[in-house]
Amino acid sequence: MNLFTYARATSAADAASKFQPAAKFLGGGTNLVDLMRETIERPTALVDVTGLSSAIAEGPQGGLLIGAAARNTKVAEDTLVRTRYPALSRAIVSGASAQIRNMATVGGNLLQRTRCTYFYDDEGSSCNKRQPGQGCDAIDGFNRNHAVLGASSSCVAVHPSDMCVALAAFDAVVHIQRDGQELKIPFGDVHRLPGDRPDLDTTLHPADLIVAVELPPLSFSARSTYRKVRDRASYAFALVSVAAALDIKDGKIADVRLALGGVAHKPWRASKAEAMLRGGPATEDAFRAAAAAELADAEPLSHNGFKIELARRAIVAVLVELAGVEA
Ligand code: SF4
């Protein structure tokens, strides 16, 4: 049995004062509690931060500011989110089950850990993320759900979040409290590729507290969507997912945002495809070329080569839908 203490924080400062080495901040607990049951996580203390801000409000320069304790359901159903950032609402609704979305918080969603089955099997499998230096049973094992981009010889896991893919596409900014100060971290800098330290999912420090997520204003964010390809219609993680926003002027792509899920250790911003598309024609051929460029460096494992073609097709399908062109 792993004993731990529990305390409820009344403010971010209170949460920091209650934090201690080997503690964890507790949001909805939809992943952390599972990990504790499996003894993958063994915190000595839980600091419950669900009482902190869950407000969804206009951001300082437009955009939106979402309190980290906001439940996923609340964010997905919020009128401002649905009308201004529909890709975010759709991404959240496509994730998990209604019960889990009712519990899970925005801050916790960012910090959820991979669902690699070897990671959860601490009695029978080797896993560098769980136990650095132990090896990775997924590389030569059953790796159908694993990464095709940005993986390393230490870890081929994928990030499980849908919400984070949309946040990556929208260039969200994560507000954290560190050492009594509030810092703003670009979303793309929060999660890591595995490299030789797959035990580290993010660049955050253990005592960092996520207090809010900011969605900057984006003139074409309303023309955005999220598509998730998975093995069954609900309660399944993405094989591949795409979040995209598209701005077309005079038949040309004035701007585009594109991010992929289910393919890498972090939400994958498709920067190569975006660069190819900007200023070009909004045609299916252009979308195909951009998708091929983005996936050019993809490396399949023994069971997941299908993800590369699936990602290409999903990108094209989403852009065709947003552009309203004939497929
Ligand atoms: Fe562990 Fe990563 Fe290998 Fe999965 S892919 S077994 S999480 S090291």
C-alpha cells in the first residue's frame, strides 16, 4: 500500500504552499488516479486544485482565457469556445466518455500520460518511460498505436490527448505558477519529444502549477475543425487526428493552422505543411502535396505503417472540408 496525504487548495498560492517533494497536483484524477492504482505513480501527497479558477473569459487582447480547473465538458459546451474555436470543442467531445469529460480538467488534460500498454504493465514489461534505462518493449512488440514521427530509440509512445492537438493548432499559451511567479509558455514548448529522456513528458518542473490556458485571437479560428480516426466510434484513442484552421482569400490560402494527434510523443504541429500551403492555391492537389511533405520523414514501426497514409488522407480530408472544394 502506498500512503499519501490529501489537501484541498483554495488558491494557486495555497496550492504552492501545500506542495512538497514527491507530491502531485490533483485535477479530475481521470488519469492520475488510474496511474496510482497501478502503482505507476506513487505520490506521497495530493494537492487538490479543482477549486481553483475554472472561468472561461475574454482574453486580454481578445481570444479566450480558460481556467485550468475548467472541466472538459464545460469548455466543449461553452458558447465562446464553440463559435470562435470549434476545433477545440470538437476535439474535446471526441475524447474519452461523457463521464470522464465531466471530471477531467484542462490542466489535467495537458498532463495526462501515454496510454502505451507496456507503460502500464509494470510487472511484465520493460519501459524507459516508467523506469529509465529498462528498455522499451513496444519497439519490437505490438506497436500499432505508436509513433511514426519524432520517436527515438528509447520510446515510441504517443501523446493521448485530443484537446491538446487543437490547442497546438491554435498556438495556445499555458500560464503556469512557478516559484510564486506566473509564467507564460507557448503550447509547443510544453510537451517533449522522447529523445533519451522519455520519462519526462513535459518541460514543466514538478512543482509548476498550470493555472490557465490562453487561446490567442485568430481571425479565422471560427473556420476550424477536428477530425479523429479511431478503431471505434467512441471511447477510443486516436490512431490519427487532425486539427486545422484555414483562411482563404481570393482562392489562395492566406493562412493555415494544422496539428496532428496520435502520431508522436507530443501534439505534432505540421509546420512543413503549413509553410507549403501559405500563399498557395486552396486545391486538393496542394493539400496532398503538403500532407506528403509533412509525412516525408515519418518512420513506421512493424505494426503501424498504415498511420502514415492515414495521416496523409486525414489532412487532405480536413482541408478539403474547410476549403469547401470538391474532393
Ligand atoms: Fe515505455 Fe515508451 Fe516504450 Fe511505451 S513506447 S514501452 S511508454 S518506453
